[in-house]
Amino acid sequence: MEQDWIWGLVGGGLIGLGGAVYLLGNGRIMGASGIIGGLVDASGKDTAKERLAFLAGVILLPVLLMPLYDTPISTHVTDNWLVIIAAGLLVGVGTRIANGCTSGHGVCGISRFSLRGIVSTVFYILAGGIAVVLFRHILGVI
Amino acid sequence: MRIVIALLSGGLFGAGLFVSGMTDTRKVQGWLDVLGNWDPTLAFVMGGAIIPMVIAWQLTRGRRPLVGGSFPAPTDPLLDRKLILGSTLFGAGWGLAGLCPGPSIASLSYGGIGGVIFVLAMIAGMLVAPPLRARLDSVGAAA
């Protein structure tokens, strides 16, 4: 447990490195919701191949790293499908209306001192905190 | 070349999400839950990710991307209702399940049926976003 922050820092560094490679290499902002969303609504069909290659890398590396861990890794996601569906819908629609998520507005936006990125991050963290407190401590759903 | 760079970038992103524990919804919700047993990990992940990106943005000055073209122009500092409303909806979903777009994809191989359902619902949400966005724009223009 006390090593968690070190792995957080290491993992964060890898995430930032991924963003740096995407930016300096392809000249694009590494935002997960934008990369997925551009495929979903076909707005990014001209760059579909690099979007798919990016997502393949995202899926593949955890598969390759998994055997190095003694204990199986789990997302511990709730088994309440209603909660999962509601959350997925909110994340999908919200990130595409706001034009970014934790990686685009958060990591890539804050690092260029973008006001939009900073404001977005403040709002999704506040909303996330309120959602957890409301649905966990008050309603007891999650 | 663009494909190789994208694959490498995605690999680094996926590896980072995996080793940092950010595909574990308990750690994400643990960070958001200020009334519970608070887990600080997410702050370290964010900090660790922002540092290389600050350097990367500095390196874009006076340069061109490796594959040519140009870097994304600085964003218009426009704080519109789409940014606020969208971020709030996203945050609510993020807190509810503890998943955001990156980790939901990174954990597809081991997130079980719940993870797959989340991704499908997220895609459905992304499909309804464009008309909603257009509506918010037209309402804004009329006001």
C-alpha cells in the first residue's frame, strides 16, 4: 500500500511520456475520449488508422505486463449493471460535449496551462467527488 | 510512421494506466471519496504525467512534429456551457463507476463483462453527443 504512490508516479510518468510521443511525433493531443470519439462519430475517419493503432497499444501493454504480477489485477468495477450503464453513458456524452477527459483536458491541457483544461478538470473532479459521496455515503448504491 | 508512433504512444499510455493502478476503480473512487479512507495515488499519477507533458509542450516551440504538419494551436480560452456541462456529466459518471475513457480501454482484457458494458454504454453516449452539442450551440446563439 505504501508503494502505491511510487507506482502512481512511475505510471503517471509513462502516461506523460505517451502524451509527449503523440504530441512531438504526430503533432496531436493524446486525449482518450477524443481518439475514441472520433472513431465512434466518424469525425476522425481520416486518422482512423492511427486512432486504432493507439487503442491497440493501450489494450496490448496491460496484457503483456499482466504475467509480471503475482496477484491477478482486477478493476473491481461494480456488478450493478444499471450503475455501469448510467456511468458509461454519462462519461461518453460528457467527454464529447466537453471535448476532453482526464487525459486530454487533464494531462495535456493542464500541462500547457490551458484555462479550458484547468476549468474542465475542476468541474469533473468536483462532480466525481459529489457523485461518490452522494451514491456511496448517502444513497449507498456504490 | 504515424501508425508506429500512435502504437508506441498508446502502449506507454496503457502501461502507465496499468502500473499506476488507475484501472482499479477502487483507487479512483478512493481518491474522489473525501469522506472515506482517502487514497492519494491519483494525485501522484496526475503529477507524474503532467511533468513530461510540460517539457513536451516547451519542446514544440519553434519545431514541427516528427511526421510534419504543425502542432495544435493554443486553444481559445473559451469557457462555454459545453465545457462546464460536459465536464460535470463526465465527472458524475467517472465517480459513479470509477472509470474514465483511457482506463476503460486499458482494462478491456481483464475488466470482465462489466468493463465491456461500460465501454459499450460510453460509445452509445458518444453517439448521442453530436446532436446534443449542436443543440447547445444553437441555444447559445439564440440567447
